Amino acid sequence: MKAAVYYENGPPSVLKYEDVPDAKVFPGGVLIRVEAIAIEGGDTLNRLGGALMSKPHVVGYQAAGEIVEVGEGVTGLKVGQKVVTTNAYGSHAELRAVPARVAWPLPPGMDVKEGAVVPVPFGTADDCLFEFGRLKKGETVLIQAGASGVGVAAIQLAKRAGARVIATASSNERLEKLKPLGLDHGIDYKTEDVVQAVMKITGSGVDVVVDPVGSTLQTSIACLGYRGRISLVGQAGRDPTKVDVSSLMAGNRSLTGVFLGAEIATDRAHDNIQRLINEVAKGELKVVIDRTFPLKEAAAAHEYIESRKAVGRVLLIP
């Protein structure tokens, strides 16, 4: 099979398009022919500095396609069925083998490209807002990196829940594209002081922050109101994070680390992701696909993501 691989960590240029041995089904798993790969933020971080499970290594969390083989002991999934899958690595390839537990059926007629985008960003956003952020109707939420995959999902989910939605992005152009999704107030972090802007909008700070950046954590803490909650969910900023959390105490504020990977195989998270997939299929939630690239141009796709120009997800097509 063809795959985008690398032999050492580094910039996007380490990615090569090569022939590698076909992925093989295993007991309890399924093998899919990949039709769409959603490049996750974690994929670029793993390429830059994550562990190589093999050499060459095939990076990638999330991909959708058609089941071509079902492993021993698998029930509820069948050959010919369209699914979206997650796993620790292996998405950037023509074939992918994953445990059946992390393969979600796509409703009949759902666009495979849209299905490919849902589990990680939408599941993460939902957990940040509700499972750990405890967001309620009428509260105000700040979403750092609003144009990211998690940001696009969180804006929609928070607005649907009756919250006032503030988000940051690197340009007003990107913020404008978020308004149809439910954004109430946008902050261009390149030209505005985020804390001052949040306090001008709210008067007393926000109730919930979704922070997938990490290097913005000190700013996120400063934006909290009384009993405010932060869901810290990533390190997209890549810079080392060193913060003073002492101000959390005075306002009875809280900071929670969120990692969907630790929850994804639980019944709660698994069923929640299937619900979100179904809602996207029905048009109740919107997937935003910024650009698609052929799999052979994976290096260019990673470079584009790291340019911070994308709004939503970038896909690779084998």
C-alpha cells in the first residue's frame, strides 16, 4: 500500500510518499480502505517529536473509509460498511487496521469526507464543554484557537447549548468565517490584548475556557470569572507551558486536563461520538473542511496546517 511515512521526527519535509507492507486485520479489529484522512493537530505534533512505533512510521489519528475485512470475534460491523476510525497512529495510508471499538458506522448517505472529521475534534469539544467544563445555558465560554477543528466544533456546541461564545483566532478574516457557526465575539490575538478584550465584553470574565493551545494557559486563567472552569486539551502552541495558577484559588476557579484518548473506549465517550456523527449527518452540526490534498502531498498539507491559515480541518485523499 502507499502511505505518507517518515524515518525521523522533524518538519513537514520529513514526510515521504512510499510503498509499505499492507496493514493486516487482527482479532477484534477491522481493516478499512481509506477514503479520507482528517489531519489532527496531534498528527503534526507527533511528526515533530512523537515516538516512532516503526521505521518507516505512518502517523495519524483519524480516517474514514470502507471496511474490507473483519477480524475474528467482531460483531456489529461488516464488509462494505462505511466507518470512521481513530487510533494512535496509521491514518496516513491507503489501508488501516484498527480495533472495532474505535470504528463508528457512518449513517447511509453521509459524505465520507464529513464523517472523517468528527470523532476527535467534536468528541473533544463536547467533553471540554460539558463533561469537564459543566457549561450551562446562559453562561459565557471563551474558545482559544476558534478556527481549529476543536474550535469549530466547540463554537457550534456551545451556541446550541445557549451560551454566549467568544473565540480567538490569528486574523479577522478567520474570525469572520466563524460567525455563521455561532460566534458572538471574535478576538484577533495578533492585534488585541485577549484579557482586556474579554473583560470589555463580559465585565467579569468567562465561565468556561476551552484551551487547545497550551501556551495560552496563563491568558486563559486571567480571563476566568468567579468559579470559572478551564478545559486544557492540547499543546498546539508547541511552546513550553509554565504558568502561575495561584489566582485560581481566590476565585474558586478550576483547571482540568482533558484527553479524549483516555475516554474514547468507554461506553459514554463511544456513544457520544456516534451521536455527534449522526447529528452531523442530519445537518444539525456542520463540518468545516478548509482544503483537501492528495495523500502523496502530505508534506504540503502539514505545512499548510502549520501556516495557521486553515479554518476547520484539512483532509488527505489517498
